[in-house]
Amino acid sequence: QGRLATRPLRRPERPLRARRAMATALPKLSLLLLPCLALAGGAPAVRLRNGVEMPLLAAGTWQYNSTEAEASVSAAIKAGFTLVDTAYDYHNQDGVGKAIRGCGVKREKLFVETKVPGCGLDKAVSVRNCYNDTKKVLQADLDLLGLSYVDLVIIHFPPLGSMITRTCRPVCGEVREQWRALEEFYAEGKAKAIGVSNYCASCFACLDSTAKVYPMVNQIGYHIGMGPDPSGFRTLADKKGVVLQAYSPLGNKPWKRGPDDEILKGNLTTSLAQAHGKSTIQVALKWLVQHGVAAVTKSSNPAHLAQDLDLWSWNLTADEMEKADKYKNFGMPSFSCNFESEASELLV
């Protein structure tokens, strides 16, 4: 979910030095809050199982403090983003909410997504009292954002135990209790849609026979180089009627923080970018949305935000998509359970 300060050329005919000068001249968002009085374009939407339409591209806020998040969200909405992604454990929802409330765009025109920590993965949500703690954090999300409802709230991770066992099977009780809290939140009209993140086949299996409302979204680690069906997560989502949303669309190697240099500067993405007069970041995002996968991107630069939204006037060719599908670059769909042992759950 990180971002480089500069990008490859968007228009090859413009000198590199001039492009860098333009980028350098842009004000730092932490020092200047940009107004967001008008939407300019925006992303197409995907329809969730309950009919709610979720934009395919989100402006992320991971690793931003409240001031940075306020500035970034303000700039993103001004650029045309309508989906904003945050989380309880990003500790920046007050800034996100301030930007949303102050940008001059009607609330119903925006799509706000937030998260609650998995059982035991934050001091606010304990393993022993996960249901009640989750209900408290759900309300805290609204209070911090200063909103009466969110468009989507998701469970950030499966319970802590799944990190150890690499499966949700031993912690099904916790999965069900936490999901029950989200169902009630949804029934109260405080969320228009509910979902999960980093959930694999065994986690969904815990809910198959008990859920009154089934998860609508699964946000996973997903980027070009992981193939069109990483660890069977796409097959699982299609089978369950769940929409996939990608975090870290520029790479998520656990030993390296920030975007993957191979995606930003590698031969495949560079050649595709040059063929279309786009940046490698645009190519990485385009590959996802052309597969019908929603994505969470992130930037504090207005020009980059505008580039991120420039995905809908062009397409990768069938041959280019085939090459990109075959390209290999390490990635993990889930921090909890993405090993071969999960494959058996797909057959149930």
C-alpha cells in the first residue's frame, strides 16, 4: 500500500526532467489541505450480493497519521475518488472523518470503508470477550469518523489463533461470534455492507452453516505476479459470491516495506506501460480491475491520485493480459492461512 515519490512517464514525449520538476512543484499534503468540492470522474462500481454498489478503486490511508489522512482523503476526493478505506487500528479515523465531513461532497455520494481488528489482534478486541469488544469497536469506528453509518465494515483479520495454526478450524467459535457482532451492526443500519479481510477457505467454512448474512467482500493481498487465482482465493470468492478487494496492489513482500521494485521497474510492467503511455503503477492497477478485482491504492500526491483513476479509457490486450497472468512475483493473499492444506476446503 506504499507509494514512491515519483512515477514513470505517463506521456513519453515529455522530457523526464520536466516531469520531475512538475512533481517537485506540487505542495506537500501534510502542509496544505486541498478542498474537495467537486468530483471529477471516479471509478466504476461492482455490485455486492445485497445490491450495494462499491467503487472498484479505493483511496487507502494505511500508515498515515490523522493529519496526513485528512490531507490525503481531501485530495483523493477532489481527484475523483469516491471510496475511502481506513481502519480502527490505522489510528487515523478522526482525520479521515474530518476530511469526509468537510469536503463539500454529499455523504451519500461517498463510500466509506473501515475495519475492526480480529479477535485477539488488538487490545481493544480480546479473544475471551470478542463479541462484546467487537460491538464496542464498531461503535467507536462511527464515533471516530463522526458518521452515522459506514458503507462497508470488514473484519481486518481472522482470530489470533489462526496466525499460529494457519487455519481457522480451531477458532471457528471466535469467527462466528465476531461475525455475529457485524451482522447485528448491519441489521441496525449502521453499515450498508459487511465483509472480511484475509479470510481463507477454512474461515468461510466456519460461517457456511451459521451466518444469517454472508460476507460480501474479502480484502486480500493481491498484485500482478500472483496469477489470476492466487492460492485458489479467486475460485473461493466466485463460489461464495464474494467480491475480492486487493490491498498492497504494488507488492507485499513481508521482508520489504513498500512497493515492490520488480513491479515498479521490472521488464514486464515497464514494457506494458510504454506500450500504452502509462506508468507501471497504472499497469499494476489495471491488471487487477480488468480481472474484475477491486483495489485499494494510496498516494499523498494529487497528480498520482489522478493517474490512479486513469484506468478506464484503455485496456490491456488479450495477449498482454495472458503475459501478465503468467508473470511470477511472490505474494501472500492472507497473513493467516494461504497454504496448500486450505485447498481441501474448496471441495466442500
